[in-house]
Amino acid sequence: MCNLWMTVVWGVLLASAPSVGIGSATAQTQTPTPSQGSGRLPQAPRPQALPPFGDQPTLAEDPLAGLREAGRVRAVANERQKKIVDETAKLLQLATELKSEVDKTTEDQMSVGMIRKAEEIEKLARDVKQRMKG
């Protein structure tokens, strides 16, 4: 009974795929080695390049794009440094003016101008600190 069942199963399998024989089915599942077939290993699919970002040319289109980007970054850093130097000089000037005004007054006197100048110094010092952080 078991032999009859196996014969029926094999008969159905062979009938459903008449063009594929037993020997060819095993050959199709194996990948060719260099000694078999064409002599080459199967090639992996090539990754696709990412589309360019915005209007900027890709490195393949413009080999100097990396240098231009580095120059742009350097220019931004130089501009940031120049602003820090300018604001620091202004901060020193305001602090010196405030000190001279405070030295001229007595303990009980405090003008509105001095308070505004102190607030401006505080604001400018915060701006310089944020610019230095990045």
C-alpha cells in the first residue's frame, strides 16, 4: 500500500511538470561553480546611485564639488569667527563705558542708562556664548 501511494505521488509530480526531469531539477537548483557552466560566478546586482540633492551636482558630475563644499564651510566658519571678534570688541567697549559710569556715581545713584547698558551687555554676552557653541 505504501509503495502504491509513493508511486501515485511521484506520478502526479512528474505529470504536473513534464518538461522537468529528475536530473534536470537538481541541476537547476545548484549554482554553477567556476569548473561548471560558463566559468564565471553569478554577479551581484549593482547598487543604484542616489539621486542628487537639490540643484547640487554629484561628485561624478563635478569632481571639484568636494573642494567647493569645503571652501564654503571654511567661509562660513571665517564669517562666524569675524562676528564673534566684532561682538566681543563691542562687549568690551560697553563694559568699559559702564565701569567708568559706575565709578563716577555714588552708591545710591543708578541711572536708567546704566541699567540699559548692563542689559545690553548681558544680551550681547549671551549672543557671543551661543555663537561660540556653534
